[in-house]
Amino acid sequence: MIKDSIFAALELAEVRRAERRRFLKLAGAGAATAGGLALLSACGSSDDNSTSPSPTPSPTPTATPTSGVSTDIGILQLALNLEYLEAQFYSAAAFGQALPAASTTGSVGALGAVTGGRKVNFSDPIIASYAREIAGDEIAHVNALRAVITAAGSTLVINQPAINIDGGANGAFTQAARAAGIVGATGTFDPYESDENFLLAAFLFEDVGVTAYKGASPLIGSAIYLEAAAAILAAEAYHAGLIRAELYRLGLLSPTTSKAITGANAISNARDSLDGVGTDKLPNLNELDEGITRTVNGAQVANIVPADSNGIAYSRSPTQVHNIVYLNKAAAVSGGFFPAGTNNSIDALRSSGANG
Amino acid sequence: MTDSEQLIETLDARVRRRDSRRTFFTGVLGAAAGAAVLSNAAQAQTTPSPTPSPTATFTEADILNFALNLEYLEANYYAFAVTGAALASADTAGAFGTAGTATGGRAVTFKDPVVQQYANEIYQDELAHVRFLRNQFTSTTVLAQPAIDLSTKAFSAAASAAGLPASFDPYASDEDFLLGAYLFEDVGVTAYKGAAPALINNKLYLEAAAGILAVEAYHAAIVRSVLYRKGIATPSLQLIEATTAISAARDRLDGNPAVDLVRGIAPSDDQGIAPNNTDPLAPVSNIVPLNSNGIAFSRSPAQVLNIVYLNGAAVSSGGFFPAGVNGNIKTSAAAS
């Protein structure tokens, strides 16, 4: 298959192969210092919804070990679920291709298919070049996380779960867009239809990635995993900043017809309504998310960077991240972009929170 | 050539571009480096790396103070550009270190209202970072702002180091302002990332540092993407070429640390925004500076000081900090 050869080309680069092996070895060193479950309680200032008990997760679809797996590995597996989703979306939009089986198969959880996704016919070549760049980055994240997890244990890599990135009436994007009010109750949102729709769909994911990695950072016990996670966090924030700035620019270009700004702000509000209430440790009780504009003295100004009053980006707990990707404010183990749920050796890291 | 073949070329070219930097490094180091990469990596598991991170010997307070110096620098740059004045003394006074003033900046007369809005937003964020970091200390322990030179002299020295026209005024235009911001923002990302592991035992600080890291990356993406669009719209401004030159200069200043692809360390890791234009399919932009694992780079505090001191040797002042930074981390890395 041609689509396999795309990524085979990446794999065949000699230097890259050498780097991959090196990466594996170093990641192995990290596993030796991995922290324990006790770190779950050392959650710092994260907005973990501590008043809600974890929902009882349903059994994993396949017989997988659910004990003896460190929190560090569970966090890396959670991250890999998100990267599978992002990589498949961008790869479809930029290249019209899905990831090859070699980058999606593992040992934990059920292997799922990708529903939907097609190449965007970009009208702005610069946005097309951005899509290709981000797609390459997200595919690299998938492969890098798989390598890190493999180094910790070859049976710890999760299968790609079922992913819905469909642009049709029954697609997860339409479900999200209806919830956000971007389209009406019977409307369809196709992220592959236009530059603007692509950017809005990308917006839906990117800030979530930032908050997920930041929220996970204090849960990680290994300094090596931590620095790697911080590095992916940085990459996601670069992506998010790029997508947000592009949406803002598009919105200003066509203020009467573009949904770039209003749509992004609506998605942000929808994310906020899904992820529940933060703890009283934060100055922004209900606010873990911000749109791309705000109002100052009656005037609309840019708000490209979602940050609290300390100029610090927000955190989401693993359950809050699941609320968003499952498009469900209640406790659940599947839905939205993951119709069969995410895969994880630790059941608690597959669930969304009970946020009403 | 089919679309699929072109696609392979595109992706492969991107990998090649990133790899080429390391290939260059291999050549510089000589025969040992290339083949020995793997065995070095294996050794790194059990033996100290040849250039151990200096952060290991510093306290969490030292790391926060180091970060505060950088935030003073950034916040003053944006304060000058947006308001025409340096930070207020209430945001800069301190009991620790030698207090200095920030001088040499002035308001930018923005022509593009979007750039002006971005400048204002970033200014507010950087000011919030200064205040947040100061609030982690008491009035008797808070770090004083050191002397900061934001004049065209300091920026021109940076431009010279980058091989750009030796007279550089970042307050002269929207584009010049963005290039001045470019000089700082990626450095902030690499600095916070490099410092993160030193904060691992204090989850509160760690998560805060991760949050500031993210914000610096958002800023960097804004600056880089606006420069990219303006550079493509008006090639004669040479904006994209300028970012490549500045990145190359940062790379020269911060030395040649051993490659570590997990931590994001490499001798030649800084990247401008120049796209890959030679590919038959289309350009792939480079807004996000990452290694082949898709992860951002780290710099040690000493390497960060090489850049803000504009000096590739071990010194304790220079460049944007004519009297050096305050705190216990103040010496840049020796040339390597």
C-alpha cells in the first residue's frame, strides 16, 4: 500500500533509525526511575475534580494487565491515545492518508478503526503548509511515545482505539459543533470542507493537548519522562498558538461572514461546560479554557494565549480530558471521538469525570 | 511523479532537514561521533553524561530566580514596545541582588493593528509572569531586577552575531519588533523546558513552570507565524532569512552539547522558520522548532546565559544584562 510506504520512508532514513534506537535506550533508563502510584495524590495545583469519586470503569475489552503498571506508563498511554487521535486527523486532512498499522498496533486494549477523514482542498497554501507541518509533528509524537512505552515493556503499548474523525452528520465533529452551537441541532460540521473548518477542528484538539500534558506533568515521577512530556507540551502549545492566531486573522479578514472567531469562542465555551468546575485553588473556578478574543473596555481584543491571571496555562486532569474527547460531561468510558473509549492499562485513566 | 511519491518526498525532506543538522554535527566531531552515538547512549544510562546539567546543583529557588531574570528582560522589552516605558519599580525592586534599571527601549509605532494587539497581549502575559515569580518570595528574599540594556546597541550586537546588518532597531517597525521578540521567545521555551526536571520534587512549581513554558510556546508560535506570513507576502523584507540567521547565531552561542533526543538536546538544534521549498509537492512550514521525535529543545541555564549575554564563553555579564543577572545562577557555559 502506498500509504504504508509514506511512513516507511520516514522509517528508512538511516539517521532517524539510529535516533530511534537511541531514544529507546534512553527511555529504558527513564523507566528505571519511574515513580509510583503515590504520585497520583501529589497533584499540586491541578484542577482535578477531587470531590467526585472516580466512576467505576467497565472491564477492558481484552485481557490486559490492570495491576503492576506504573502511573507513569498509564500517563504515557493516555497521551498516546490523544496523539493517535490528533495524528489521524491531521494526516487525513493534510495527506488524505491514515497511519500505517505499524504505528497503531499494540498489546493493550482493543484495536479500533478510524472512521472518516479526508484530505482538505486548502485554498490558502500557507495553511496547507501548516497542516503538513503539524501532521508530521503529531505522527512523530505517536512514534516517539510508542518507542518510550515499548522501552518500558514491549507489551505495554496500547492499540489505537476506535477513532471517529468523520465529517458527516453522524461524525464526532458534528456532535461537537452542535453542542457548541456552531451549527444548528440538525446541521453538519465538516472539518475537511474549508480552511476555516479545518482550523476550527484543529482548535478543538490543540488546547486540550496543552492542558492535558500540563495537568499530567505533576503526576510523572521520572525526570526523563517529565522532560519528554514537557517537550511535547511545548510542541502542542506552538501548534495551538499557530492555530489560534490563524483563526483570529481569518476572523478579522471577514468579520461579517467568518465563523473563525465566533466558532472558536463557542468551542471554548463548550469545552468549559464539559470539563466541569475546577477546585477552589484556582482563581478561575469554572474557567479552564479561553476563546481567542476577549472584551476590554467594550472593545474586542486578541486572546491568542489562554492563560490565568498569573500568565500560566491551564491544566486538565485525565478525567477532564476524557470529558472533552468523549463529548460528555458525565462519567463515561467511551463516546465522541473515541466511540469504544481510550485504551489504558489503568482503568481509571480511561474515564471521564462526573461533572453533572 | 505521483501525488503519493511527492508526499513521500515531502515528509522525507522534512526529516532530512532536521537530520542534516545532526549530520553536520557528526562531521564536526569527527569519526567517533557517528558510530558511537548508540554506545554513548547506552553508557548514559549508567554513567554521568559528559556535560552534566548544572541545574542539578541549584535549588528550586535558584531556578525560579533565574527564570525571573528572563521574565524581567522579556517584560521590559514588551513594556517599552507597547507603553514606551520600562516596568514600574513596584514590579522590579528586590532585596536580593544588585538592582538596576531597564534602559534603551521605546514605543513602537505599530502599523498592523493585529501585531499591536499581539504585542499588548504578550506584554500582559510577561508582566504576569514577573509578578507570579516575585510572589513566590517574600519582600526580604525577592530578586531585584538587574540592569537591562534594551537599546539598539544591544540588539545590534545580537544582529551582528547573526550576520545581519549591524544596525538593528527593534522599535522601528512592526517587522523589526517581531524579530526582536523572535530573539527572546524560543529561548524562553528552551529555558523553561531545560529547567523543568530540576523542579520535579516540587509539584506546585513544576506545574507552574509547565504552564509558563506553554505560554512562552504560544507566544513563540504567534511571533513565528506572523513573521512567516509577512515574510512570504513581502520577500524583500528578508524576514524568513533573518530568523534563520538569528537561530544560527543562538546555536553558535550556546555551544555543542551532546545529543540527547529524549531530553531535546543537540549541538545545532535551533531552527528558523524557513520552509522546505525544494519539495515538488509544496512547502512544509517550520513554525514549530522540534527534533525528529517531534519534541521541543532544552537549554541549560548556562546556555541560556550564553544567548542573553551574547557570548559563547563562560562570562557573568554582557549583552542584554550589562551587569549580569542576579541570583546564584549567573555564569554562562564555557565554549564547547
